[in-house]
Amino acid sequence: MKKLIFYPILILLIGVYSSVLAQDENIVPKSNTNTEPFLFSFSTLTPEDSKWSLDYSSSYGDEVEGSMGFEGVSQQLGVKGYLGSRFTLYGSMAVGFPEEEGVSSAQQIEIIRNFLGGKKYTGWRLGAGLGGRRDFENEYSLLGRATLEYLNPKWKIGGNLLLEKEFEENRDAIDIITSVGIHYNFIGGFYGGIEAIGEDLEGFWDDEEAEGGAKLMVGPSLNLSPQKSRFSFSLSGGPVILATENEPSNPNPIRELPSKAGLLVTGKIIFVLN
């Protein structure tokens, strides 16, 4: 277990070191500023962006089961790419370690299309798409996502509405997750701002919400996208608030936030392939 915790730290150090040393303009992607600026909002790609990237994310929280467990703190690997015609693909695999000897995984894939904007990097873009998910309990769900973004040289604004429909019994008719982030460019490739996320918002009117109630988090958000590096880094976190609470019937959903109130910090490393 100690080795598993050590590897992400090693990857982060290598990435930072590479960002400082990279000097060759020829290896710089065409745009390394919009691979994924936010932690909790999915952003679509344009023809001006780098075409494919890999990302690794992990979290640490207070009042959760453990840094390698299920409750919003599993390790996650993802791939993101531009398919052309304003289509963006994102696929991910999360790995959880609920017990000392046990390992479990979950997978997700989505395709989003920009219906308004999306032909150039700056300006507004509005997207929508579908996807599917297999969770840690080997149960399947259908995903629908809407994305809204605004980008200019100084500001990045992004938000998502994610709807999830699980097909097992004792689940909610629809799970509702929303998120929004705002970044300002302070200097070079360094951005700072705020992010907020609300999960299982149907808990505000459903007393038997399957995941245990509505959860909210608002906190600071940072993004570093060095101009001479294929790596970029994001960090966000804040207090997790249980807006409503009830006995859960779905104890291990794929969620960013833990099921208990506390403090959550999430980081992501992105490597641009081309």
C-alpha cells in the first residue's frame, strides 16, 4: 500500500521537473491551455487544441474511508481526444482498494459534441452528449452531459450538468450532478479561481435518495499549464457539506465527493500526447 501511494507522488515530481526543464519549442503542443483546466467540470476540445491527452487524478480527504478507497478518493486514469466535427471523447478507469487485499475498478466513456461554438479556442461553446458507466459493484448506468464554457486570454469559465440513470433496483430515477469553475490568468500559464460541485441534488426533494443525500463543495482552484511542457497540473478542494442526509442504498457510487462531511483535496496531472 505504501508503494501505491508513493507512485503518484513520483509522477507529480517528474512532471514538475519536466515542466521546468523543457526548452525545445518543437515539442510544445499547439495549445496546452485547455486540456482540462477544471477538476470537476468536463471541457470540450476544438480544432485549435491539442488532439489527445492522458490524465491521472487522485484525492485526499478528511472523514473518508481512506486515500485508496471508494468514497470519492479512488485513483483515476483518463484519456481525452478530439474526434473532429466538434466531437470530444473522454474515457476513464478508476481503481479502488476497499480492503488490504482487494482491488476493484470502474470504467466510463462519453462522447460530447459542441452544438454552439467549438470551432475556435476562444468564445462561448455549448455541448451535449451521451455515455456509459460501469461502477465498482459491476452495475451499469447511462450518462447524459451538457457542457457550457467561455474562454478568452484572461478568463476561463466552465460548467456541467450530468444526469445518470442506473438500471439496477433500489436506485434513483435520475441522479443529478452539477459543477462550475471560474479561472483568471494571473501570469503566464498560471490560473486561479474557484470551483463548486453539487452531487445527488435530487436529495433535496427525495427523502430516499440512493446515495445518502445531496452533497456540496465550494473551494479554491488552481491550474498550471507551462508553455514549454507537455504537462499541466490542476488542484482544487474545500469543505464537503451534507445538504441532506439519509440512509444510502447505493454505498459505492462513482462520485467526486465522499459520503461524509469533511475536507477534500483533489489533484490532476495531464500529459499531452500531440
